[in-house]
Amino acid sequence: IVTAVVPVIYLISFFCSLRTIQNRNLPEYMNGFFIYPTVGIIIASIYWLKFFKLIPQEYFYISNSISIIFHFCFLTQFINKVTNHKNTKRLISPLYVIFLIILILLVNVDILEKSNISFSVANFGICCYCISYYHCLFLLPDKFNILEQSSFWAVTGIFFGMSMTIPACIFNLYLFKNTTSDIYLTLALIPTFSYGIMHLFFIKSFLCLVPVQRQS
């Protein structure tokens, strides 16, 4: 059920994101956000091509490793744009460089060993950015309604998706070698499920922008 429903959620998120293209009434931080769901669709398509053995597995691992770098850079910079507290930005900025260097070093290991260590590191770094965003929310006035902010729903979806995938990715290789195929395949659905939930939050984020669009 998960493998059938999640691609549908991806597609809905993708088509909702297309509505943000060249829309001048959107918040500045949403400019270009459609790129992330678009890349997600491309990577998902490559995965299914690998699953049906239409392309060599090496192509998938290489494209997946490249996408991890994009995934980390795009989401951290998006969260950085919606984080308004300057002191918080200064504190979190050095982490970006540190995590990026580590990721570049680890993607080669992942391609050779077919592990997901770099994915775990990328998601942990993104979670750190999400926490910095939530810290800034506590500094906002009490009357500020965060539930009406598309950025809140997008970052919450990112935090949920990233935090859920970290344990599964860390123990991916161990589970592959030390559990039955049925258990491994069931646990392997956790990242897929969490990404589906993340894109549901993205859809909610896009829906928050609808009233803004109607004012034009």
C-alpha cells in the first residue's frame, strides 16, 4: 500500500508546486521551491527503472549520491531563508560547511559500498537547521499565527521526514546482512513512508498560499 500511495502523493505535491512558478504574489522564500519536488520525481523514476532492471544499479547509486548533495543544499538553504533571527543564522551557518564537506567525502563510500551513511548525515544536518527554525518561532510575538504560514508546514514536513529516515538509513547495511529479506524490505519502507508524509506537509504548505494567490 505504501509503495502505491507514496508515488501518488509525490505527483500531487509536484503538480501543486508547479503553481508557484512565476507567481509574484508568493513569499520570496517559496521562489524556486518547485525544483525540489521535481528532482524528487526524477530520482523516484530512476529508482523504478532500477527496480525493473531497466538500467544498471550503478546508475541509480550514482544519481542517488548526487541527489543527496542537492537534497542537503536545497533544504538547508530553504530553511535558512525562513529563519529570521540573525544570531541563530550565524550560529548555524558553520554547520553547513562542515556537513557539506563530510557529505562530499561520504558519497564515494556510499557508491562503493551501497550504503546510506551519507543520507543519514545529510538528514541529521537538515534536522539541525529545522531545530534552529523552531527556536526562532519561540521568539515571535504571541499573536503570530504560525499555522497560517506555509513555511511552518514545509519545515515541519522536512523535520518529520528527515528524523524518521535517520535510524533506518544508519542501520540499512546491517539489517541487509543480518535479517531476513521480508524484515529488511518492511523496514526499508520507513524512508519511503516518511518522505510521503513530508510531501503531504508540502501540499499543506502550498494550500496555505492559495489565499495569497486569490488577492491578485
